Amino acid sequence: MATTLQLCRFCIRTDSDNFGGRSGAIPSRRKPISVRCSGDSDSSSSVAVDPDNFDAKSFRRNLTRSKNYNRKGFGHKEETLELMNREYTSDIIKKLKENGNEYTWGSVTVKLAEAYGFCWGVERAVQIAYEARKQFPDERIWITNEIIHNPTVNKRLEEMEVKNIPIEEGKKRFDVVDKKDVVVLPAFGAAVDEMLVLNDKNVQIVDTTCPWVTKVWNVVEKHKKGDFTSIIHGKYAHEETIATASFAGTYIIVKDMTEAMYVCDFILGGELNGSSSTKEAFMEKFKNATSEGFDPERDLVKVGIANQTTMLKGETEEIGRLVERTMMQKYGVQNVTDHFLSFNTICDATQ
């Protein structure tokens, strides 16, 4: 049973990415701290949290079952999809589709890609966010980050008076959120620490997280249970990767093949391409992209692969093959399953 005063572990950190997201001071580690969270929680809507035996996956599973949580929309799908189709289907697209995805205007021929527009996960997120305003016409609605990185969509939500959580000195001001407010979690998801704050405040949560993102969260949970370090292919300051890292145990984030090769070269003691050097240099290079207390000599013995879903599919697969070959070379082909895990978390829509 939840009480009116809970002891929660959380830290709030803001986000920055290469797609126009908000920027702020990013701490080098995600270190949980113990704080007192006042609130008006009750047993039917808020999830009780035990800070000494906290399990992120169990917490989120229980949160999804609370009465103040919604991730399926509110029954206004037909209306909201009609609105989206009107707003995001232009006359040019219509003309191209009517003519086999190709049309010539004067000396210019335009071809429409076979796969274009919003992927299913993004379409679902925008639809549910639009539904939230229709479901809660008079309530204040907040969103923890941009719903997606699309200026038109974000402008439309702004016009609907869906407000971004304000940021001051690199920290999100969750204190502006009241119990009767509604908070939308974007398609990229939200970190566990943010969910803890919202749970304690007992607000209405509208979760638009893409199911492909939650699939990655399940994978890093499997890594954690097996004492494997998660090598996450992504951008350490991107909100999706921040959320994924919050569900992981020990992790390191690599943004591309070059950084992955550096990590693998360190594992092999410089025998891959000689790009790595000392442990101190390693930690300086990845100071913003590793879990608290990360030790490359200890934590790169057993590794698993995960990814930010908006990274290129081919590069994630290439990094996975590189790490697998590295562990085979280090520990022998016959022992590779003891040192390497890989699950398919590739989102084909990104490719």
C-alpha cells in the first residue's frame, strides 16, 4: 500500500541530441539519490516503491496497471487519425500517389519513396497525444520531451496547449506539475527516474512510448539479469538512449562503428587496430556514456548488444558482428555464448 510520504530514488537529467532537442548540462553518470517525495498517493492509483529493493521492470509493469496510466488511447482514434491525415497529407503527395509515386512538373521529376512518412510507432504516439487533449479538455497537459522530432507536430501540440516541462539550469522542473495534471510520455519513452517522480505525484500518465523502444528495454533487462554489460548503439544524450540506459544495469553507449572498434580494441589489448590506449583514456573518452562505477577491465568480460531504435539498422548489425567476433577471439568460439548476447531489437522502419 502506498503512503503519503514515500522514499524514492531518482535523479533528473535533461536531454540533448543532434535533432534539435533541448540541451542542458548532462551529468557524466546517472547516480540515484535518495530524496523525500511528498504526495497524495493512494493504493488505487500510485505504485508503492521500495528503494532498497527497487526493480525498474517490475515498477514499470505495476505502473502500467494503475488507474492513472494509459497507453492505448481513449477511444477517439478515428477522429484523431482524420485530423492527422488532413494535416500531414499534401496535394503533392496525393498527386504522386495517384500517378504511381512519380510525377513530372515541367523539367523536374519527383519520385516518392516506397516507404515514407511516419512509421507506425510515431503515428501511434501522435494519435494518442492528440486524443489526450480531447479526453482532458480542461486539464493542464505536460509532456516530458518533444513527442517526436517534427516541428509541425510539436507546433500543433503547442497550439493544443500541451506544454513542455520547463528546464532550469539543466534540470526539468517537475515541481510545476500538480496532482490533477496530465503528463504525456513521448514516443522515445521516459527514464525510470522521471516515472518515479510522476508516480509519486499521482498524476494522469499518458504513455506514447513506441513498443519497439520498450522491446529494447526488455533486452537490457535480460542483460542485467545475466550480469552482462549492455553495449548500447546510440547517442548518450538522446532521450531514448537515456531512457534505455535507465533500465540497464551496467552499460556503455557507443555512437558509431569507430567507437565500437575502440571498445573492442581495448577488450583485445590493442590487437584489433591499436586505437585504444590506457584505462584512464578509455574512461575519459566515455565519461558521459557509461554507468556509475564502470570499469572497462571488469565490465567488458560479458557483453550484450542493444540499440537506440533511430540508429541505422545496418550499423547496429555491423557493431553486433564486430563485438561477437571480438569475444570469440578473446575467449574462444566454444565459449562465446558465455560472453556475448544478442537479441533482435532492430526497427526496420528506421532503415
